[in-house]
Amino acid sequence: MEGLAAGRRCAGCGAALAEHDRYCGSCGGRNVPTEELSRGQSTPGGASGTQPSNPLARGFRCTACGAAIAFDAAAGALRCAFCDSRFVEELPPAPERPVPAAVLPFEVDRGRAETLFRGWLAAGWFRPSDLARGARVERLAGVYLPFWSCSARVHSCWTADREAPATSRSDWAPVSGEREDRFEEVLVLASGGLSESEVAEVEPFDLSRRRPCSPELLAGRLAEVVALRREEARPRALQGIALRAREACARGVPGHRSRNLKVNWLADSLTAESVLLPVHIASYAYGGKVYRFLVNGQSGEVVGHAPLSPWKVGGAVTAALLAALLLALALALALVLGSGCAAAPSAARAPLPDLVERYARRTVAIEVLREDGEVFVGSGLVLDGRGRVITNHHVVEGATELMAFWDSGLGVLPVRADVLATDPERDLALVRVALPDGVPAWAVPFCREEDLRLGSPVTILGFPDLSQPYPGDEADDAGGEPRLLGGYHEKRLTVFAGVISSLHRRADRTLEKLFTDATILGGISGGPVLDLDTGSLAGLATEVYVESETPEDAPEAASVEWGTISVVIPVGEVRRFLAAAERRPP
């Protein structure tokens, strides 16, 4: 609603009117505003009653550009401030023109405006070097431009998606809310001589320093007559209010990230008052052409058009082309020489033996001594130089002691490990080791989930628990259990290759799980699953699904396994788990 005056109706159709409406929005009929009725003017053209002086009641129209201005004799010879034309005609007296409620006085005089303009000309690198010296200011006129300053009370309801907590299986969670705001000083340009795009560049204005309008403030200045009726300004004001309401709702969405913001709003008590704001309108000549510029009469902001130097533009284009050519040559040379980044594995597809060699010193066996005395074996991947190792939660569950081992043929000594974080729902865990000598410190690259497709080739690295004793070692008499944690089985890195057999995706297109035909044996849990196309991490091995059946003629409890499928935790879940672990206090 727009602040309808109590009891005020259109004389033609009876529709409700706002107190300042001269025309009915329903039938278009003319009506007398409330303030004129209170002064005793009974008809739109009447003249009864005493009216306050309107500084814009007498004006002139430029026959060249059509702009209408009010003129004060102290301003000098009458010329159009917008096109510099002397061909102007006096408009009929119109006391019903809106009386400006406030004026924002000029704080930047003509001399200061020209100084700021010269500095603005010299600031652009692509402009001619002699532009500031050679530009000739043709005219510089301070003009009060008319605006409608609108205010409204707004009730907004909004919905959005916010970033979900780290423990959630989805990245986004729905939220909603509502709020009450009052938006003040929404400006709508009411000028007929300048466009909204021109004036938007010279804003903002500090309206807190405006003063009530009086002839003394306008003395010696030109002031443009309002060219946009109050009724026509309201739809534009509502557009600005809608933008402010959306910005306010966006700030109210909790969390660091949000998306899909939708806002429904209702404006109430919409008011509008006419204000005059100061702008210097000027033009200058250079190279036989005339350019227009504006100077904010309060802040000194300068906007406008300026010529460009063809030599400077041409030089910049030539330099950019040369730089692009040199970059292309460098890339071509790098491809020819086979150069790449030594800090991390190359993104280009490498032969499987080369990929295994890169990750051999990053893949570890993890042996866990549990509370019940059982020794459990799993695998893991060293992520970076900080000694962080990613593995499965079920590998370290219930651990009282952990040790990390490397392939026995690498000569790397085992080290003890500590659990940093676990996530039973994702079946992921993060442990930390002190990296021994010989283990590379580059950060493991992660592939993008959207790059994983059905049939993408993958390989799994890990340490299967084959229960192979060291030569010369003998099992204990009491059942062949290992004597020491890590001292019984030889550690040999094993490679399994296959393809992605199935992609299970959520509604938001992120992966829930992967299936592969690459084998996962006991002890491989937590081992890295590598994408052969990019040489990066695609996920972690976690478990095996086994399908079996019992033939009708088979003995009881006898079954036949007829199919297995390996399950992989996708890299997206690994990313989310690591992000949550980083945010967790130590």
C-alpha cells in the first residue's frame, strides 16, 4: 500500500487516492491534492487562498533539447544548462508544480569543479598525454537537479539454501525468515535533461545535510523543473525498494554461503518528497569534438566521457598479442620437452607403473592394537607434508596403539600414529605420523567428482593381510597369534586395477558412493583409489559386497559366492570430512 489519505477519493470514479495525487491511477482524472484543498483551492485551476512562494513556478523550456529550467536573474544570461542553447521559451505560470521540500546546497564551487575536472582528465593512462592541457572548457553551470526522495515501510518474507553443517550428508540446508524494515531516501531522478545512467555515476549524495527549500538557496543558480510526476515516480521507487529489501534479506541468511534466495515483500506507507540536488554540468572541446562531463556539487565526484589515444591503445593491444604469443610458445615448448610440475604428480594420464611408483611412498599399512587385544590391519594415504594420513574409521575404531608401516622393500622405518579425527557415518578417520626420511611432502591432488564417469579406469593401492610370516619366524604355540604389533607380517604394497562400475548420486549431484570391479581384500580398507585419467585421488576403499546362494542339494550352512563388488568412499566425502576436521578445535 502507498500511504492513502484517509477518506480522499477520486471525484470521477471514487478510487482511493494518496494525499499528493493529482491524477487518479484508475481512471486518469485530475484531482486536487490535499494540501491545496487545505489552502482553499477548490478546483485544479482555481486561485482562491494564499499560497506559499514556489521558486519553480516560473520556468523556461529549451527548444533544442526540451529541458525545463527555473531561472534566476542573478545567474546571468539565460542559456540551457544541458545543451548550451540560447533558444529558450518561457513556460506559462504553473503554481501547481511541486514545491521542492528540500535543497542540498552546493559545496563545490565553479573553480573547485574545474580543478577536479582537470585532475580527472590527467588520471587515465589511455588518454592523450596533452588532454589535461589542451582541453578547453566550453561551459560549466551549476544546476539543481530534481529528484523524488521516497520512503516506505517494508515487510519481507524470504527462503534460501544455506551451507549445511559439516556433519550433514548434504552441502545445503533450507532456511527461511521474515523481517520488517523502513527504507529512507530512495532517490528517483525527475530530470528531463539527463539520463538515469549519467546521474547514477555521479551519485551518491549525503541527504542528511539537506535544508528546507527557499528562494535564497536558489539565488544565482539554475534549477531544473520537475519533469516526472509523483505518480510516475512511485513504480521506479518501488524497484529501488525491492533491491534494498533483497539485499537486507541476503544479509539475514545465516552462514557464510547461501544460494537460491527468494523474497516476497509488501511496501506500506510509501511517501515521496521533491528535493533538489547539486550538479555541475559542463562540456569541453578537444580535437574538434565536444564531450560532456558532470561534477557532483557536494562530493566533487567527476564522471563523463574522454577521448582515447590511438597510439596508447594500439601499443597495449600489440603488447597483449606479443604476451599471448610468448605464452603459447612457452606452452608448446613445455609440451615438446615433456616438462611438468615437480611438486606434485602431473595431471596428464601416466602409465600405471609410473603412477604406482609416485604413490608407493605415500601409501602406508596401519596396524591397530584394539582394547580386546586383537590386531587389526588396514591401509592409508599420506596427504601432505604435515604427516596427515587418511584412512577408514573402522580401521582405527577402539585403538589403543597404532603404527604406520611402509613397503618393506623401501627401507622406511615404521612410526607410531595418533588419531586426530573420526567420522563413523562417513567411515573416515584422520591420523597423524611423524614423516620419516624418504617420504615425499607434496600435497595429494584430488580429482573432481564430476570428472568421474562410468567406465573410468581406477587403481587401488594397499596392504592386504595375507598372514605371511617373516622367514625364520614361528607362530606362538597358543594358536599362531603375532608376538608384537607389526613384527610378524611382511608389508608388501599391492595394486588392484579396474573401472568404476556404478555411480550413486544424491539429488544435489554429489556422489554418495562408488562401486568398482577392482578387488578389495582384508587389509586394503582405507587404501587410496586413484583415477588413472588424472593421476589424482578418486576416493578410499572401504568394504566389499558379497552375493551368495545355497544350492538346494547342498549341505546345511553351505553356500556358494557368485558375485562381489568393491565399495569406494568418493573424494567429495573425503573433502567434506577434511574441511570439518580443520574447523574442529584441537
